[in-house]
Amino acid sequence: MSRAIPQPRPSAADPILDVRDVTLRFGGLTSLDGVSLRHGRGSVLAVIGPNGAGKTSLFNCLTGAYRPQQGSARFWPTAPTAPTAPASPATQAGASALVGVGERGVELVGRSPHRVTRLGIARTFQNIRLFPEMSAVENVQVGVEVRARAGALRGLVPTRAVRREEREILERSHLLLDFVGLRHRVRWPAGSLAYGEQRRLEIARALGTSPALLLLDEPAAGATASERRDLVALIRAIVDQGVSVLLIEHDIRLVAAVARSIVVLNFGRVIATGSPEQIRSDPAVIEAYLGDPDDRADDRADDRADDRADDRADDRADDRAAGQAGDGTDGSEGRR
Ligand SMILES: Nc1ncnc2c1ncn2[C@@H]1O[C@H](COP(=O)(O)OP(=O)(O)O)[C@@H](O)[C@H]1O
Ligand SMILES: [Mg+2]
């Protein structure tokens, strides 16, 4: 990517993520087919594509939920030039997880979700996953506690240090709720919040783990126009805090408002990479996606249903042909 104006460091030249040739199969279905992408530190990279393109599968491969059959995903949790992420009570605890991160970064493939979180990658889910009975602030605490030093023994041994850490966790959780605009919802059960608020709460919880890279899976799904504007502002504020963002989003206008570059997936393959302007005018992208994503997704589902119906009809025809071929013999001759 060439840039006319020199940027202050960190620049996109510093990688935070380098995905190479990732292939993920489920039985006969190839959900990711040799996917490669590179994400520059301190920016937003958007991943777009029709339903079923493999976007969520990619997130699952990066976060240890799925293990791809092939490929690598290298991650650089820190760079010498990176600004610090929002202050954490226990950044030191996270730092110990970074020992051994050199020029080549760390390999994410094969790591457990827990290890990936500790390395500095957090995510939100396409289908919101909060603890609905717990309050907003308690949900965020769950994220912040990932980095806590006292860990599971905290409740058993309430030393002064443990109490101080608990206070810090609570303070940071409040700050994060403030940051995402949910100060007025601190004590509300997560399940009672409006949909858009739940999405922001999930972002606050993810930020609680002090990530270097935040993965957002369709954060604007179901959002109103004003919630979308708020989300654009929130994503920019997150990047300003030194957190890089990988964003799955359907709304190309929202994507163009925050993302420096875009990767387009279709049927598990990268079909285009470029700036929002380049992507908008790419014929392959227009064909695959931008025309009318909903119609196209529906068309594809219809096509698949038609294909299956055709296959069944073919099978029946084969069966009939086999039956006829076998007439007068043992009935199995014509079968393949
Ligand atoms: N756990 C799974 N088992 C079987 N197939 C899966 C699984 N996860 C995803 N897939 C398939 O992988 C393809 C890509 O899905 P997904 O990554 O959810 O797409 P997107 O997020 O772009 O809509 C789909 O065909 C989906 O059915
Ligand atoms: Mg998805």
C-alpha cells in the first residue's frame, strides 16, 4: 500500500497480524481456502463478504476456537513504537505472556482461546455472548480479571494486595463502561439492556482484557442509524487508544468511515484487497457482494437448495436406470 503522506509511527508498515494461506475444512466443505492477509498496527482492517463467505470462521481460526488444517497466523502483540493500550491494573501479568515474541511474532494457530486472549487478542461475537443475569459492570469485570494477578485464589486469601487489585479491577471496569457510553447502565442486568447497548457492553468486556488487537464480528448488526454513528466514533476512539481492530461488517459505508483497508472474502477465498475506494469499484466485488448482499445471499441459498433438489432427482433417475439395467438379473448390476 503506498501512502502519499508520511504517518507518525506506528504505521501500517508495522504488522500486528500476518495470516498466510489458512485453509479450514468441515468434511467436504471448505470454509476458508488459502486465506492470506496482513494487518498494519494501529489501524482498522475490515473483512467483508456475503453470508457464509468464511468471515466468522477466520475469527475462530485466529482465536483458537477452530484449528485450520493448513496455514499460519502470526501476531505481534507489541511493537517498540506502539502507544500503550488503556492503562491496566495488571499489564505486567500480561507482559509475561509475551516473552519470546521476536521479529517473527507468535504463531496463533494451535493455541487455546485462553492463551490467545492472554497474548492480547479479544473478540466480540456475531451472536452476543454476555452473562444476561449479571450486571453490566460485572460483565466487564470478567474481562478485566483475565489479566488479574491474584487469579482464582483472590476470594480465598483477601490480603491487602488482593483487595487493592479488586478495587483496581472495579475502577477499570467503570472506566470502560464510561468509554463505551454505558455509564448510566452500570448496575443493570446485561440482559435488560437494549440490543445496541449489549453490543457496546461486549466491546467493553473485550477491551477489559487489554488487547493489542480487537476482533469485532458484525458489531453494527441490527443497529439504528444513530447507533451506527456512535459505533464509528467508538471504533475510532479504540484505535486512538493504540488498539488495532479487525472488523467484520456488512455496511460498506460504516466500513469506509473507519477502515484503512478492506479484505473481501467470497466462498472462503480472498477475492480483493484494497482501500475502500478500490474495493467499491472492483468488478469482482460488485459482482460477488456489493450489488445487493441480501438478495445475493438469498439467491445463493436458493441455488444450493436447487442443486440439492437436482442431485436428488439425478439420484432417483440413476436408481431407476440401475433398476431397469438390473431387470431379469440380480437387481444390483447397474449400480455404481
Ligand atoms: N462448525 C462448523 N461446522 C460446519 N460448518 C461450518 C462450521 N462453522 C462454519 N461452517 C461453514 O463455513 C462456512 C462459512 O461460515 P462463516 O464463517 O460463519 O461465514 P460468515 O461469517 O462469512 O457468514 C459456511 O458454509 C458455514 O456453514
Ligand atoms: Mg459470520
